[in-house]
Amino acid sequence: EAGVVQSPRYKIIEKKQPVAFWCNPISGHNTLYWYRQNLGQGPELLIRYENEEAVDDSQLPKDRFSAERLKGVDSTLKIQPAELGDSAVYLCASSLFGSYNEQFFGPGTRLTVL
Amino acid sequence: SQQGEEDPQALSIQEGENATMNCSYKTSINNLQWYRQNSGRGLVHLILIRSNEREKHSGRLRVTLDTSKKSSSLLITASRAADTASYFCASYNQGGKLIFGQGTELSVKP
């Protein structure tokens, strides 16, 4: 069974440039998550989708970050414009519908903003 | 803010020794989970222990949970060099958000 797929794996951009990350969750997983992980820290949730609905985006910096999951399957996370402090690993995860389940993570995208 | 705090932040042992990592959390939980992250990779789920369980085993892993102290421990027995990774505890808060600790960086030397 294929796991969570993310692309690209690495991205280097200059500040003020836009960037987008893509995620394809495990087939049949209704819930999709985007996390940001700073160096030496645990992941922090940015947004959670149940199918195509964003049910928790309280930690998403909405002035520059946006996300979509139009058909309830794959998802895109965008930053525009990027700032130096956005350098981090962006992780996508998925799980079966419902609370308290284990989550399955993709390999992440390591973003460096210069 | 992170709900979990882990101790120690870093641990270095020899192959064959046991490794113990501790985690404390702040609010009541439904379950507590442990994840492993190899350098530059995503997280892998290791084990889940429910709030009504006190101990759980999976292979060389043993997890304990003390809800009265709001703490959990992960024991890896007979460690191997391949166990070198960062280990995170995580629990869901009341809003259904999975909150991770800052992690313990384990180094197992051959």
C-alpha cells in the first residue's frame, strides 16, 4: 500500500517568492493534516481537513498561507510571499475519519527561504 | 504551545543497552501515541496506549502510562544502531488536535 506522498522533497527560494507543496494521502483516508516542524521541535498543526472541509485552521497564518483540498483527496499548501521565518519542514499526514486515530506521515518538504 | 514535554532531550547509549524516554502532558487524554522520526524523514507511528491502559508492548517497545501523574514512558530494549532517531510523544487535546512534545534524540552507538 502506498504511503502519503509529498512533493517536492526540498525547496529553496528567496524571500518574498511564492511556494507550493503538494500532498496525496493514503487512499481511503478522509482526514488530511498539514504540519510545520521547526528544527529541534515536534510538528505543529497548521490545518486539518475532513474530506474537503477545513475543520481546524486556527494555526494557519492566513495572511500568507493558504490551503485547499478541492476534491477531498490530494491537497496543496501555499505560502505567498515567503519570509525567512518560514524555513522549516512541512509535513502532510492522513488518517481514517474520526478523532484520536494514529496518523500516517509523508516524508515532508524541507523549505529553505534565503 | 506544545502539550507534551519529553525528557531527556538527548540520549546516547551503546548497542544492546536499554533506552528509556519520558513524556509529560498537561490535559486529560483519550490516548497517547509515540512516533519515531529518522533524520530528514517523516514520522512513523510506533504505538498507541489508551487512557484506560497502564502498559503496552510491541516487539522491543514497552510503553507505560500513568494518568494520575500525566506521564508516559517509552522503553526500547536491546537497542540497535538502527534505533537512532528522534522519538516524540503525542496526545490529542480537547479540540481533537494532536499535540507533539519536543522529542528525545536517541543515538545508539555500535
